[in-house]
Amino acid sequence: MSQLERILQGSLELFLRAGIKSITMDDIAKHLGMSKKTIYQFFKDKNELVTATLEKRLKEDEEQMADIIGQSENVIEEMINMMKCSEEVLSKINPTVIHDMQKYHPEAWAGFQKFKAEVLISTMEDLLTKGIMQGYIRTDIDVKIMARMRVNQVELGFNTEIFPVGEFNTWKIQMQFIEHFNYGICTLKGYKLLNQYKNIHEE
């Protein structure tokens, strides 16, 4: 792993665990066992580092989604696999990350919003359209509305004013949202298959 990759990976670990605002360049240097000077060779400030870290993470997410879609037999399996994939990521995120990015790092926030609009929403629209054709998803749903709703639910789950940190578990919130959405869009055929996959996953 190159020095640049180490910096991006190490920064991401700290940001996800503790939020962005509370982590300093000193913390990152200490965590990586390197000098701050080395980090500044690659990034002029923390803002630039946050933006680059997010870009790397979103690129990986996009590749992972493409893999899941390529390997799944049907839309229901895609939904279950996406859920497993989300669990790995979302269960480790400190809810303040979204708030910190929005408030203190507008460039990174804009990149995240762009990713949502161009990648996540269109991927979800494709998945829903395919599911309708396969007979697993209800024909009466509006794909464009549901795709936007689902993608923006994730952000809602990280809103600490609605879900205070001490009171709610971040992953449990996301899990409830996902399950509510999945069961709400399915036909009876889809519902049965979703239960089947869910039982296998839980076992």
C-alpha cells in the first residue's frame, strides 16, 4: 500500500469512528505513525483530505454495488446482498459524520450529494424497474419517487436531532428503514422470496 493509500485509509477509519470535526491532522499522523509533514505533501489541508477520503470511499461503494448486481440471480437477492453490504459499512459509522461533512466540508458534501443523485438513485431506479419486470416488485409503485425516498432515508437515519445518539443504535435505525422499504415494495411472490433469503441470512 502506498503512503497516499495509507493516509486515505487511516483517515477514513478515524472519521467513521469519531466523526470528522473531532479528528485533527495530528490525530491522523499519530494513528498512521508518520509525520504531519508527510500528510501535507499530499494534501494542503484537512478539507482536501476529507474530500479525497470520501471520493475513494464512494468509488469503492460503486464498485461493490456493481459486483453485487452482477453476482445476484434476481432483484430480491440483490436487495439482501446490498443489505449485508450496508451493514458492514453503516454499522461502523459515527452518526456525526454526516453532520460534520455538511457543516464543515461543503466540497465533500457536494460530492456526496452528486454521488447520491447520479449513482445511488439511478442504481435504485434500475433495480426497481428490473424487479417489476421479474414480478417481485409491485407494478403500482412510482420508481422515481421510491428510489429518491430510499436513498434519502439513509441520511435521515443519521440525523441526531431526530434519532439522538444515546437513545438509538445507528445500524438498528438503518435496518428498520431497509426492512420497511423492502417489504413495502414487494409483490406476494417477492415477499415469499424475501422471507426465504432473510431466513438463510439470519441462520
